Amino acid sequence: MRHILYILFIVSLLLGNDELNKYLNNQKLQHQIIKDEKNQRIIVDLLYDESRMIIFSKNQNKDYQKVFDEKLYFCEDNSRMTFSNVEIFNNQLVVICTITNVAPNTNFIAKYYFNLLESHVLTEVIKSYYNIEGDSITSEHHFVPQLNIPTLYNFQDEDFANEYLHKNYKNFVKLDNAQQQIQPTKQPLYKSPTIDSKTKMYLIKGDKVEILEEKDNWLHIFYKGKKEIKAWIPKDAVETAE
């Protein structure tokens, strides 16, 4: 019996690798394959085509095995979704969906952040309205789940996905997008609002950031340059940008 289970296990690994290679060798899918080398994962983003996402993860034998393959639903109204993509950012899986022309000259973008290290728990949602002509944010709201935190698996349910933002609308906080400028010549970034969580990353004087949250003498900031960064800095590290 043990030998049979072992053979089945090996076969499943081989099939998993064959399936992964099928996606990796598909030239049309190259822009929809996300390689998370840090966490040894490969994600195939089929959300726009099939409302489906596939995740392969490297196991102890250093082989990639399929660990997630589900049909998922995002946005307030999946039938109106015109664009969707997936990104990896700071140990987070970010699912982004867009609905165009929700109002004259306005696009809607929702970003769902899932913690890759904690069973795909949803950590936050940011929904934004963009002016198409000026490519500027006209309204942006931020939501952090406090109770009954959903996971990526909850979004297999179409009703849940369509109603989630609507049910939690009162919990969305409008972001003040007034930018702030970094004051110090070289400002270290912190993982959390504590002095012992310092990272190797830093911003420099004049860099513009958005304030996501304020806690005691700390600010949770968002910086968009060559890459997007979310981190904590001391409150006295910024001044209002003109």
C-alpha cells in the first residue's frame, strides 16, 4: 500500500510539472505568468480569460506542484470587468480588476491584497476611481478587514465576491491623497510602527508619499516609483508637498 501511495505521489508531481510546462511554453500566456522566486511559487493568471487562477509551489523535492486551481470572482460586478491581472508585492498576492467607463471619463480599479505567508488571508482592499483624460485619482477608498477575515478561497463564490465590497462599503475609509515629501536625506523604512523593524530599504529627501494610516508617532506610507512600496516611517519624516 505504501508503495502504491508513493507511486501515485510521484505521478501527481510529474503531471503537475507537465501542466506547468504547458503554461510556461505557451507564448500567448507569458505576460500572465508571475514567478514569485522569493517564495518559490509560479502563478498563472487566467482571471480575465476564465475567472481562474492556478498556483504552483516548489516542494521539498524541489519540484513544482499544483497547490491551487480555482475559478474565482472579483470586482463588484464580474460581468462588467474589462481587465484583470495579478501581481506579487512584498509577500502579497495582489489581484487587480478594472471596470471601464463606470461614469463619464471614469475607470474603476479594485485591488485586493492577500498575504501569501498566511493562508492567502485578505489584508486590505483599495478601490479607486480614475479620470481617464487626466489619468488622475478622483476618489480612493481603503478597507482593512477586522472581523471574519476572508481568504482567496472565499472568492470561489460568485455571490460572495459580488457582494463583499457592497456589504463593507461603510467600512471603507476615504484616503487623503495629498502627498507628503520626505525630509531626511536618507529615510529608512520600517516593516511595522516599531523602531526594531527597520528594513534595508529607504527613501530620499524629496520623494513623495501618500499617507495610508497614522499610528502614534508613525505613518504607514505608500510610495510609487519604479516599484510600489508600503512601509512605516516616523511621523516627523515628512512635510506637505506643494
